[in-house]
Amino acid sequence: MKKTLILSFSLKITYRVNGILYSLKQIPLVKKLLPGELYGMHWLKIVASVLSVIWEVASVFLGKFLYLLLMVFLPCLLYDGLPGQEVFLHILLFLTVIGGFANTTLFNPTKDKYYAIILMRMDAREYTLVNYGYSILKVVIGFLPCSLLFGLLGGVPVWLCLLLPFSVAGYKLSYVSYTLWDYERRGNVYNENKLDKFQWLGIALLLLAAYGLPAFGLVLPMGIPAVLALLSILLGAAGIPRIYRFGEYKEVCRTLLSDTMSQMDASSRSVRTVKQANEKKISADVSITSKKSGFEYLNELFVRRHRKILWKSAERISYVCAALTVGALLALYLKPQLRPMANKLVMTCLPYFAFILYAINRGTSFTQALFMNCDHSLLTYSFYKRPGFVLKLFRIRLREIMKINAVPALILGFGLALVLLVSGGTDQPVNYVVLVVSMVCMSLFFSVHYLTIYYLLQPYTVGTELKGGTYKLVSIATYMVCYFLMQLRMPTLVFGGMTIVFCVLYGVVACILVYKLAPKTFRLRMG
């Protein structure tokens, strides 16, 4: 097993190194400085390997630290008047239950599993057991110092802080053991990347229990999470023999990796598979037509026939935003003591919504649909890349994605304004207007941003894979900026005004860049 662990770790490092080198080759300014024989440079591979090992070690602790800080410890500070240790354990319990079935590791069909089991024909049972054991060990080691740090800060007894990492591992082991037993009984292979509607409903209810109940002053007594922690450790330990003795890992892995196997086939098959999946969502109604002409005709037909792809997610998000608004207003009505805190939050929390709108914007799915079902074919024609035509179609598409993103943004904007009004209002009525307008402007910014980088960096290959290294870097930078904005504490009027001005200027600059550069950059990638 030691040899298997070394081989699988080496494979993972190699995969990461090649990914790093490939990403460097995709950056326009960097790739000119790199030699063509990049993959053969021994010293560069050593540097990339060292960085990959450092990341592997850091990820053991960094992920758990951020998880406990952002998902458990900081939310505890929002519930004044409740015992800190009980809130901490309450939230952690429900999140741990979610992680038990939604983040199993064993039932995650990753590419390194595909390379090891399918391509290199390593023993599936030994590979699975070694890597699963390694992942459980990382959970315990990573959570131990973090649970001690945040647990003690939250007032949790030392003995319980020491049990929490083993409890988290126990929940995971218990669910994996049950799932393997279910496979032996019914033959169903669980895939954590394909949760069904009942599992998603369970996640929603557990999240609501984790964060919603404390808002109404309801938390589990410390004894319940403590007893469940001990019980999960016992159940996890009892499930280890079943996990070890299970003899059908090869069949389970082959079923799990079947989708990955099809994705790793030739690019022509990849195109066909992706298109077949999307064609099910495209309307086949031949009566759909348009009275417009030119690019307006092309765009209207595209939008009408792809309504499920373009609008379905936005509609669901809008319903969730509306439900959250109603829930917040109901909470303020039932608990008047929450109104001062809610009023203060609304007057200073606008920067948070930059990240929220980043998370719910449909820019990526919109541009992916554009490429796979329209531009993938039309980019083969030279007239399609003329500057005037590029800018005209860009404006038309921008209008459409703005509509899609603006609906949930308007609901959130009016919802915040209503919460502000119900929680005590403001001496400056212009704040109500700024809340609504700034939310819309932020949604418009993300619409402009994702369509612009799609035109300037066109990241999709002929096989419809997302390969653009620069595009990924810009996406990561966007995420980081939005994340750090959450740390700001600025008056609504100031941040909202700055947001409105910035979004208008960004839109103007984007149109100029698209007109000047897109005829050269908006093209098909070969790989």
C-alpha cells in the first residue's frame, strides 16, 4: 500500500505540474517569454513540483481554517445574546452532516482516479482504500488545530474540541459505509457530483436549520452535539471493516468514472456529447420565428429557442431571492429586537452584495451557450469577425444578458430597501434609491464583464472545453476582488455612488476594447 500511495501522490503532482505549465503557456504576455520546449525543462518541473507539494501541505490546514472561520466562527458573532459555544456546535453539527454525504471523496470521480485506475490499470481496491484513508487522515490532521483554535475562542471545552475532528471523519466514514452496503443490496453507485433533488432539499433544510434557527433564538443544547459527536465516532469506527472488506471497488470506480471516460475521448465525441446534452434543453418548436432582421433576428431566435438554458436558472434564483426577502421581513415582524441590527447591516453591508451578485450572475452559462450553439459554427465565417458586426452583436447580446441578470438584482435591491424601511428607515431617502440602482448596476457590471472577457479572450476550444489560461486568471481575479470587497465597511450612499460611476465607465471602456480588439481575439481555439 505504501507503493500505491507514493505512485498516486506522484501522479497527482505530475497532473498538477502539467496543469501549471499549460496555464503559463496560455497567458499572452508570459508565453512569449517561455521556450517551446517548456515541458522538457527539468528545473522548471522541479519548481512546479515543489509548489505543488507546498500547496498539498497547505491545503490540509488552509481549507479547514477558512471553512471554520467563514462558515462557523464569524456567523456565530451575528447571534448576540446566545451562548457562543452552543451556537458554534449547532452550526458545525448541521454543516458536518452536509459534508458527510456531499463531500465523501471516495465517491468523487476525479481525473487522477481516471488516470490511475482506467489508464494505468492500478488495483482499484488498493488505490481507493489508500487514497480514501489518506483523505480521512487529512481531515483529522487539518481540523485538529483549527477546531482547537476556533472552538476555544467560541467557548467550547477542550475535550470536545479534540473530539470534533474525529467526529467529522466519523460522519464521512458512516455515510460511505452505508452507501457501500446499499450498493451490495441494490447495486446503486452513489456520485457526490450528481445529487438528486431530495439531497439538495436536505442540504437546503440543513443550512436553514444551521443559520436560521439561531436567528430566532433556537440552538441545540451543547449536550446534543457532544453526544452525536461521540456516536458518529463509534459509527465511523464500526464502518471501517465494511469499507476495508468491500470487494467491488473496481465496478464502483468504473461506473463512477464512466462520464470522465467519455469526456477524455476524442474531441469530436466530446462535442457530440456536450451538444446532445444541451439539445434536450433547446426548443424544437419550428413555429418560433422573428419579425426582425439581421443580427437582431439571429439573437431573438437564439434567445427564444434557448430560453430554458438562459432563463431557468435566473428564474430559480429570483424565487430564492424573493423567498429570502419575505423571510427577512417576517423575522423583523416577529422579532422587533432584530430591527436595529438589521438597519445597521443594510446601511453598511452593500459591499457584501458584490460577492453575492458575482455568485448568482449567469454570465458564464450565457457565454457557454453562445459558443456551443451559435458562435462555434459562425466563427468559421470571416464576415462574422468584422469590427462593426462584432460590436453590433456584442451590444445586442449585452442587452439580453443584462435582462437575465437584472431580475434577481432588482428583487434583491427592492428587498434591501424594504428591509431598511421596516427596520427603522433612514434620514436620507436617497439611500432607498441607491440600494436599488447600485444593485442593478453591479449586475450590469458582471454582465458586461463576462461578455467582454468572452469576446477578448474566447476561452473555448473546438471541443467546447474551457482552456483559456488568461480567462481563468481573470475569473480568479474577479472572485478575489469580490471576496475582499466583503471586508469593506462603507456607508451605502458612498459605496453605492462609487459602484454606479464605476459600472458606467467600465461599460464604455468595454465597448471600445471589444470594437478595437475582438476582431482579432474572437476566434476558434484548436486546443
